Amino acid sequence: MSNPPTEFYSAERWQNWIGRIQDEDIDPEDESSARLLLNLQDDTAIAIAKIVSAYDDGEIDQETALEEIQDVREIVLSEVDIDDEEKLILVDGVQTSLVCVFFAAEEYVADGPAEDGNVNDYVGAAADAEAEEDLDAALGYAAQAGTLIIDGEELDMTMAEELEYGLVTEWINGLDSLQSAMSDPEVVEEDE
């Protein structure tokens, strides 16, 4: 089994972000705080975009791609060691948004993009499933939307604004980061 051409993401990288959040006064209403949280999310989405792109380009095989996605997921979704309850809640929000990104990437690598419908159809189906409290189905539909975004379809964020706030809107937020990452996988620098 050949090694992937680069390390896509590391626990150290995640910890650097968490350390910055821990050290700074975080106020979600403050633009620089909001940007820090968004950068944390975008940075992970970029790692996932790079894995999927490496797979699409034939640089890594399916098994390696799935392992890499799993590695990033384990780093990012592990319990965060922050004493400040508010910061913990904000990081948890980022983690929640990214759950769908991981599922979408895994599904894309395993089965390719969804075949029926478009991004908005799947987002709508996810919102309907959430309204019926079928969260597994909601996540499945949101992940299907994600496979189409990876494949180049656009997510219309105005549609997301009309949805009732909940897990689906969090997941769509993650998919928005994934969409940005797929179009420009070099945006976030840790030192900004």
C-alpha cells in the first residue's frame, strides 16, 4: 500500500486551532471570533476536499481515501478539552457542522455522487426528515447533497436561510465550507 502524497490533516493542526480558541476572548457576535470559528471549520473542509481531490485524481485509492477521511473525522470529532463552557459549545457547533462533510466525502468516495435529484432536492428532503425527527434520514439526504457539491454542483445558501434552525442548517453550514474548499482548497492559513 503506497503512502498518500501528503499528510492531509493532523491532530496537532486541530489542537493549534483549539489552542487559539482557548487563548482568545471568543464572542460569536464579534467578527474576528466568528472568523476564527469559520476558519477552524473551513480548514477541516479543505483537508477533506484535498483527500477527495487526491482520490479523484488517482493519487490515492479508495481504501486510502476512506482511511484518510476517517482519520480526520476521529481528530475533529473527538472530545475537546476546553474549560470554558461557551467556547466548548461553539466548537461543538463547528463539529456538528462538519459531521455531514465527513459523511458526504465517505459516500462520494464509496459510491460516487448521488444520481437522482439535485442539491436543493436533497437539502429539502433532509429538512423534511428532520421535521419528522428522522435524523438518520436527514443526515443521509444532507450527505447526498454533499456528494453533489463535491461533484461540482452549487449549494444555494438562500434556500438554507429559509429553513428552520436545527441540525440540517448546521450541516448545510458545513457543506457551504466544503463547497468553498472544493473551489479553492488553499484559503485558510493558521497564522492569520
